[in-house]
Amino acid sequence: MSVKKLPSAIALVSALLGATPALAQTAAAPAPAPAAEPASPWSFNIGAFTEYRYRGISQTSFKPALQGGVDYASPSGFYLGAWGSTITWITDAAPANKGNIEIDIYGGYKGTAGPISYDVGLLQYWYAGNNLNPNANTLEVYGAGTYGPVTAKYSYSLTNLFGFVDSKGSGYLDLSATFDLGNGWGLVPHIGRQTVAKNGAYNYTDASLTLTKEAYGLVWSAMVVGTDSIKASYTNPAGKYLGKGTVVLGVKKNF
């Protein structure tokens, strides 16, 4: 086809399209994009860490820990979950002691009030088979509020706290923040204050700074953590001070 004939051909095509509106209307329309599947209310996680620190205190006497959990989050805001970890602090305290697994069962409600996100619930710590007296199993009620990246949370024990005698009414104040540094990096500073009712020698403050990185489908972490706890109060029979400063490394899979 010559260059001179191009305008005529274009005009012919345009005329045909203009003269056949019925044909244009009956042409197959593009298929609608498939609707996105709703996010599952279930989530799971499993991880391995160089040790398990809780509120700044080593739960495994500086030994590695395996951990995992499952959560259900309803669109209404209610949630339930369970989480578990290996521990050694109970059996390290005395040869006759039993209990090397911690299982946490919790449930609550999350919502918003203006710019504040809030979270209230109950948490049952269950140390399977433990024979401590008082028993190590502990029930706490908690409430948290988040504004921007900052979260404040307070936990109050409705029972004796982790086997401390006459310690009902103990409390833990937790202040933390979560910062997205981009490219999968995150930073979480934290400071907390544990008070043990009628056991003042066990009160302390803990602090940590955790750096995380998402890579290869995993969350890698490095946490610098320490406490100002009284050394004699948190040294086990093997002479290990469980509140000393250290670095904890970990890797976790969320799915």
C-alpha cells in the first residue's frame, strides 16, 4: 500500500466503525479483574532464637529457644491466640522441679478511638507440668494504647506472678515504638518496669533495642537487652545472672 493511500484506508476504517454501532456494542467486553481474596483471619509463626528473654530476664539461662504461635483475628476486633516456647528457668532453680515449656493463651479486643488504637485482653501463662509452690502459672489482664509508632501497655496480675509468694497485683508497664526504616528494615526501642507486689527486691527496669530485617521470606532480628535488676535476686543456683546485658539473635517465619 502506498503512502498516498493511507489516509483513505484510515477514513474507510473510521467510517465502518461509525456505521456499525451495534457491532461495537456486541463486541466482547474485557473480563472483570478477579476479586481479591479476603485476608485469612488465621496467622502462624515459628522461630528460633539464641535465647528467650522476657521482660529483660533470660527464661532459658542463655541457651537457645524454639518458639511458635497461632492467632485468630476476627474482623469485628476480637482475637484469640496461643504461643509457646522452650524454657529452663524452672528446672534450673532446683533438680526436683518440673516444667520446661511455656504456653501462653490470650484473647481480647482491638479497636480505635479517634487517632488512638487500643487493645484490651487477658493472658494466661501456663508452665506445663510445673510443680512450684506457689505455682508458676499466671493470669494477667492488660490494656494498651497506640498513637502513631508509640505504644504504651500495662499488665496487671490477677494471681501470683510467676511463682513469687503473695505477689497478686504485680504490674508491668511497657513503652515501645515501631519504626519502619524502609527496604524491609525495622527498629523497635523498648523500656519496661516490672513491680512484684510484696517482693520489692525483685522490682527492676529493662530496656532493649531490636533491629529487624525481612529477607528470603523470614524476619531476622538482633536485640540488645539488659536490666537494672538486683543481681542477687535474679541469679540462679548455677551462678548465672539472668538479667545481665546481652545480644539476642533470632529468625522467624510468619505465614
